[in-house]
Amino acid sequence: MLLHRSVIGRALYAIGFTAQGARYAAIPVARRIGLVYVLSGLIASVAAIVYVAHLGQARSDAGTGYELDAITAVVLGGTSVLRRPRHDRRDAAGALRPRRAADRAAPGRVAVRG
């Protein structure tokens, strides 16, 4: 939603397409790229805080094995890798599907919540 319906989002699309063209369009490329890095860091830090609060531990290898889940969520969500129109609601719904699929794959496991 941020990328499609805001001035900053359209500027990021322009920078992603060609940074030189974005400069010609008077978009402050360095400032926008810096903003993206700052936002990415903030979102990653919030995710880390939630993760540590949920598990009660912080380990450097805690995310090992989640790569395929992330790719599966993107593909099941309907994100196009061929630059076709986006569907943000389907992308968000796809993030929930791999967990449900993994839970169904091992029906003998019992989830213990504390």
C-alpha cells in the first residue's frame, strides 16, 4: 500500500527502475535510499523484539530454516515475479498459509503453548 498510494512509494519505484532517471525527475535519490534502509532497520528491530519476547531467547542462528517459508509465503500469496499487477491482500494472506500447511503436514505433533 505504501508503494502504490504515496509520493514516497512512487519515488521508490522510479529509483528502482532507473536511479539516473529519478535524478532527472528531481527525486532526492540518496535521501530516499537512506529512508528505505532506516525503515528496513526499524522493521527488523521490531521483528527481533517480538521474536525474543515470544521465545524468551536471542540466538544468532535463530532464523535458520525460515528462508523457504518466506519464499513459500510470497509465492502462495500471489506475488508476481514477472511485473504483473500486484494484489496486496493476497500477499498478506499468503504469509499465513505456510504455517498452516506445515501444521497439517505433521498431524501427530501437539503444539504446547505456555
